Amino acid sequence: GKYRCTQCSPCRDFVSDSARQQHARDAHPPIRYECTQCSKYFVSDSARQQHERDAHPHRYRCTQCSKDFVSDSAKQQHERDAHELQSRAFKRKKESRSADAAKPTKPPFPNAHGEWVKRDEFTGRKSFGVFICVGRARHNTGCGKQWTSAHSFPTYTQGCQSCEEHSLPTWLWENDDDYSSSSSSDEDDDGPPHDAARCAACAAGVCRRR
């Protein structure tokens, strides 16, 4: 009878089974799965993975939560997904809280008379403001960037030029009762325009400077 190789296309016939087997070894070597850590070979990928779990259980361990992985690339992907984003969010939260607690030490312009107050303590309508990018809902989605604007309202946000998140002013300049400055008044329309495209007050039509 004929001994046929079913892996060839078209199929090849051999005069003996030993000849067919020799042909299969030479022409169709079995797929082997190499261990990524010790170079051993296995007949299936599941066998390779089982070997790596049994023989190398702690080779690729996450440095943050001690979870083990069968490859360094899997460990690195896990660390990026599970820990790097959390670390960035925690850093932004820490930085924003630190910045939020730091009261500005310098007035918005020379010889200004007054003080910086928290937004909820501000009694005026519009003034100089210090913004800290924390995101509109204060979910720490911002980048932590800080900027000062001469056109700040306690109830209107401004957008961050770095990440486009909107935030309310953290600090507002409160003038002394017996001192007023045209630099922070609603009637001052001179000087260069501010970032109207990112100003919620401009979008609402309440900010006079464009």
C-alpha cells in the first residue's frame, strides 16, 4: 500500500512508513514553543505557559503589587495600566492640593493695595485671579498648571492652555475698601486681549475685555 504524507500539498506517497516518517521529520518539523526564560521547548503553548508558571514563578513580579507574570512585557504592560496612571493621578492630586493651599505672596501688580482671598471669600464681581488646573469638577483631571488672569470671575472657569481642562479661580485679589484700581475694574477695556477663547465669562457675554 501507499504511505501518504497528508501535510504536503499535493499529498506525496512513499513506499514505506519509515520513509514517510523520515520525510515528515525533515520537511514538517513540529512547531515548538520556547520558554522565554530558560530556552526549553514544548509541544504546545499551554505547556510552555504552565512550565513558566511552575519553573519561573517569580521571575517577572510587579514591583508595586507583587503580582507575577509569565513575561517581562506582560509585567510592564500591567505596571503601565494598573500603577502608572494611578501614580500620575495621585501626583496631580497632591500637586494641586499643595498649590491650592499656597496663598500667593505677591500682589498682581506693583503698589496694589489689598490681599489674595479664597474664591468663596471674594466679595467683588471681577478681579485678578490665580487659577490652578484641577478640572471643572475637581476630579483631579487637570495637569496642575498655574496661571494668573486679570479677568477672573468667581463663578466662571477658564481653560488651561496645556490640557484644555477648565477650572475656577482658586485665589482672587480683594482690593482694600479705600482703594480701587482701574487695572482690575470692569470699566478697563485698554490693553492687550486675554485668552477669550478659553474664558467661560467671555462665552457667556459677561466679560467686557475681548
